[in-house]
Amino acid sequence: MKKLTFIIALMLMSIAGMAQDEAKSSPKIGIRFGYNLSNIDEFWELKDNYKDWKSGVNFGVVSDLPLTQKMIFRPGLYYSMKGTKFFDDTKHRYNFLEAPLLMVFQQPVGEKVKLELQVGMYFGVGICGKSEYPAFYDGYEPYKEDTFGGDNGEKRFDCGLNIGCGLNIGKYYLGASFEDGFCSYGSNNSDKTHCLMINAGYAF
């Protein structure tokens, strides 16, 4: 029994030592900037006059917190421009402050080159935006209003799934990710954001 206890203790000490060796790399701060292509599921009665994807930008900071040599926890903070536009020229802009919380797996493929896969959640708060409406009929003037106010009443909170991949070359980063929103906007449960993000970055 004493031998078994001793062997188990040695195993636990070895595992702890390996974990410390793997996690010895220091945290890093990085900047990100990139391109958004987003859309929003709209009201069912507008499906026949549906919408197009809308371009935008995103920029922010991330922090890489090593858990092991290949696993990283990556929180971040972004300003992200989303929205949608209809074929009748109606446009909605949703500008969010977003906080992704990601688990990242990195695999070295060369000297100072790593491939990575990421998965996690993002949480966002709408901070500003505009909705533009054209003149639908003769005698009606086009008008604008705040996306998160006026007659729309869109909700400001958003959250969802974030999945993606990337390439790290030294201190430089290039990657792509997709956000699939869980939260609905307005009074319809199908109004949810979808956003493809392409990013470049640098780690300090």
C-alpha cells in the first residue's frame, strides 16, 4: 500500500512538473484589426424582399494567457461594425463593443510558425448605429433613426458562438472567424446576427 501511495505521489508530482513546464511561456498582448461581412435574420414577412450582407470593420485588443504549450485562453475587447441591407435600400447598422472569450489550440508547423483553432463565446453591447429607410411610395421622404432607439427598439445585448482559425508567424497574426448570434432583436426571435471576420494583428 505504501509503495502504491509513493508511486501515485511520484506520478502526480511528474504531471504537475510537466504542467508547469508547458505553461511557462508568458502572457502576451496583441492588437487586431480587420473586415466584417455581416447579416441579420429579419422578420419572416420580409423574406421575399430579403437582404444582402453588409461590410464593416473591427478593431481591438486581445490577451493570450497560456494554459499549456499548445492551449491558450484568449479574452479580448473589440469595436465591431455589423448590420444588414435590403434590396429596397433599407440599411441597418449595428455597432457593438464585444468581448470574446476563446479557447485556442496552437500547433507548431515550422520555426516561429503556428496554426491555431479557436472556439468560444462572445458577448456584445450595442453602443450606436443608424437605420436608413428609403422613400417606399411617392410622397414619402427617406428618413434615418437610431438603430437602438426610435420605432425599431432593437435590443443592445448580444452573445453567441465564435469559431475560427489562424496563422501566427513570429509576432504577426492572420486569421478568420465566424460569429453566430444567439440573441434576438426587436420582437421577432429570428433576428440574430451572423458575422464573418477576417483579421490581422501583432503581438507585443
